[in-house]
Amino acid sequence: MAESGIRFKGRFLLEKDGVSFLGGQRIDLLEAIGTHGSISQAAKVVGVSYRGAWDTIDAMNNQSDTPLVERTTGGKHGGGTRLTEHGRRVIHLFRAIEGEYQRALGTLAGGLEDFDEFQRLLRKFSLTTSARNQFSGRITRLLAGPVHVEVHIRIDAENQMIAVVTQHSMQAMGLVEGMEVYALFKAGAVVLSTDAVLGISFENRFCGVIRHLHPGELYTEVSVRLHNEKIITAVVNNDVAEQMGLMTGTPVCAMFNAANVILALV
């Protein structure tokens, strides 16, 4: 366990290289969602803002192979929320380790399949960057040219993302098919369109519906929910948002170039 830089102490605070990267609040939020079926009620129970709760859930859903939380019809704020089977499993594993402390480490080490999967998920949550959009997935294809390499990344069962890196970067990172990587891109790189036929010049196009709009003084942050509960965040000028008639529930496509996607190793 020393090699991973992770140790368990107290109320089960996970640390990596001496830095806390997943405390109990995220699990508390997941449990509250499971109990109340409402993100607003769960946020009150945990003591975070409604938007802060959604940001946390969006980050976990984007970085998880399968969603931890999904929306349901009806309820406040346009629909309720509930845990997926994967979300319940994460809570179960977390609480099992928390309850058993060091003895659990020995028990889980005897069957590392589940524990390694849990650690892998926790490592995804530890990534901190300025990029608003963070996804993880596996490389399915590498198309090499004289200078650049097109990297195809499967982020879930139905969606694939494309990034472009140099030959030097591919070799330095040791990229190969089947490797798991992070795909990061800034909200400012995302172009929104209400016309599903547009976007031919963009290598990446994901269609969904607007879940949240957060207007600012000059720009509006737009959260686009894909069918698989993953979220892509874009930033558009307030005048453009008004001209496009953007509002919660509006169907849109989020598009961005492969050159805007930055890869990082898991």
C-alpha cells in the first residue's frame, strides 16, 4: 500500500502523497441522494450549495466509466435524482473500508479485483486542472501521420472523443490502444449549435439538452446533459445565448476540435 501513496485514517480520509483528494463529503452527498432522491435536499443535508452539489456530481459522473447518479422525471428543479447501481456499489465499498479500517485493507488486498477498481475510480477524482471538462476513457485507435497522431477515446458505451497529439507526445506518454487516459478541454473551446446538421468541421460533436444556465456579467456558462448523464460545459457570450434562445431543456449540440483536447495519463 505504501507504493500507492494512499493511507486511511480517522473517518476514512483518503490521502495521496500526503494530500487529501477524497473525503467523506462526496460519499455523504451520494448517500443523501440515495435517501432523499433530490439533489436540492441532498445539498441541504450535506451543507453545500445546489450548484456546488451538481458540480460535484457532474465531475464524478464524467470521470466514472458509468454514471453514479442519474436524473428521474418529476420533482423539484426539473426532475429528481437517484443513485445508479454503480453509485450504490461505490458507497458500499467506501463504507466497508471506513468501517473496517486497517483490517479492511488486508481483507480487500486478498481479493484485489474490487479494491483495485475502487482505487482506480478514486484516482480519477483526484485530478485537478483548470479545464472545465474532464472525461476518462480508453484509447480504441491511434491513427499516425508524419507529425501528428489522431487518438480515438471511448468515454462510454456509445460516445467516442478524438484528440490530436504530436508523435513526440505519443511516444513520451507511451500511448497505446487499450490504455486509459483523461481527455480535458476548456469550456471556451466548445461551440454550441441548435442545428443538429452543423458541425461537419468539428471532429467532436455531442448532442443533448441544456440542463443549467449560469449567466454572468458578460458570459453564460451552459451545462449540456448527454443521454448518459455526462455533462459538457460551454461558455457563450450573453448576447449570443439570447439570440440562440438558449434555455433549460433546449436541445443543442456541443462541438469542439480534436486539437483542443489535452490528454493526461490516469
